[in-house]
Amino acid sequence: MAYETPANTSIAVIGAGVCGLACANLLKSRGYSPDIFEKSRGIGGRMATRRADDGIAFDHGAQYVTARNSDFKALMAEAIRDGSADYWYPSQTASNTSKAQGWMVGIPGMSGFLKPLANGIGIRLSTEVTGIDRMSNAWCIRTKTSPNGEIFDKVVVTAPAPQAHTLLSSEPSVGRELDRVSIEPCLALMIAFEESLKVKFDAQRWDSGDLSWVARNSSKPKRDHSGDCWVVHASPLWSAKHIELERDDIAQKLLSLFKNTLGIDLPSICHVSGHKWRYALTTSPLGKPFLASEDKSLFVGGDWCLGARVEYAFESGQAIASAVIDSLTN
């Protein structure tokens, strides 16, 4: 198929997380007009902030980002300059081996620094893709609202590897590589107290036990300080054991673990809820930035390609965009 101008190429990107936005943004900068399909109501994927009915907010997914990649460093530096990100310096106990060096968070929520990447890009929120089928030299994208589908020349899938495998069941060669990836779950508790929790730390990580992380969300810059908000993450092992629990049960079990781990009486609770991240922590990455079909019309990527870091999702997205452009210009 010949392409005289970028406008002649239709490109679908599945997922408006870090990988999908990085990919679409680079494509847009080169004159392409990608369409993003996102099943959630907002962008960011696990860079998520849950806002409760009472106005309380929790960063219940990724807790912070660090930057080593030069392009990601530039993105974060720009975000800090324009006020959509800032450094977070939580107090921690002496026994905690993790040091908050270069920890950055989005403002007013974790996805704040991603909004510039989404500028000018067509994003279809609350649109869940249910199928991706090859049609000769193109692809049919089916959604819950459009079961007959739409045709695109190129497709980029940035869902977690197991979900991508399900969507691409008609591509066994891609599926075999996706089977190499292992991603562990994370169950989360969001809890707010009417008074400040009397502990000497704002963030704490454990390498063993049933909890892996707790953080005072309200200690992050430019957060609402009207309540003492905490996010609690269970360990991968505990999460896998309890993955099928309902959210209310998750909240109650994690609340008990939180109280027992701290060993103190908790203040009056004004909000408590649970969340299930079925695919959270990559333990066996793919080992390369993305997968591609032999004809370079299908690309699959995400943080799971390189490891459990937010900037790996960014790297994967940019690498995919470059590969898409190369496939159209060479």
C-alpha cells in the first residue's frame, strides 16, 4: 500500500496509558493522526487517581516516577516547570531501605504530567476494545459500542500482556511471545482519617510480609490536606491469593492488615475502599521494547516489555512510534 502523506494512514492505539500516549504523541509530532481507544474514563492507566464522592482523592496506582531515559527526563523537567509535576520527599523510617531520591509525582494527580502528551490527539474514553481482527492488509477494531468495527491500517496495542494476548488470539506468533511475560497483581486500600495518623513516616516499603507499600497520599505536593489520606498496597503473593475478592472485602482485609502492621489504634475513618490491579508488577519482562507482526502493521508494547518502571512504558511507546514511522517511510 502506498502512502503519499501521513494523512493517508489510519492508526489505532489501544490504551491511553503512558505507553499509548507516548506513542501517539510522537506520531502526531510527525504529522500522523492516531486514534486512541481507552476503556476507562480518563487517561493514565495505572498512573491513576481515584476521586471519591466526598471529594477525597487517592493516587491508588503508581505512587511516583523516576527518570533515567533522556527523553523521559525532558518530559518530567518540562512538567515540573509548568506545574504539572513536582518532587516528593516523604519522611521514611530509618529501617526503610528505599530512599526518595528523584521521586516525582503528577499534579494534581499522578496523571497530571501526561496531559501535554494527550494534547491534540483524538482519545475515545470509556470505549472498550473487544476484538482486533486482521482483514487482508488492514485491521478491524471492534468495541462494545461498535461491534461491527472500524478499519485501520496500523494498530498499536498497549494493554497488559495477558489482555493483549486475549485481544490478539488470531495472531499465534505474537501470543507465543506474550506468554513469556509474567505480571503480578496488586490489591490496594484507600483510606482517609478524620485526624492525622500518628506515625513517623509518610511512606514505607516492605520486601516481605503481606503488605508491600503504604503512603500518606496527602503528603504529596499540591494534594488536598483536608483529610489524612493513605494508600496501602498488598504484596504480590497476598494479592494473588485474594485476587477474586470483591472490592469491599479487599478493603476490609487490607484495613485489618494495615492496623496490625502498624500496631496502633487508628483514628476515626471517613473513607475506605478497595481496588484490584490485576496486572501491576512485571516480574518477567519481554526483554525488548515491543513486538511487531511480520508485515509491521501490528505493534504491541508497554512497561512489561522492559520491566516494572513507568519510564519503560514511555520508552516502549516511543520505540513503537518510531517503528511505525519507519514502516511507512522506508
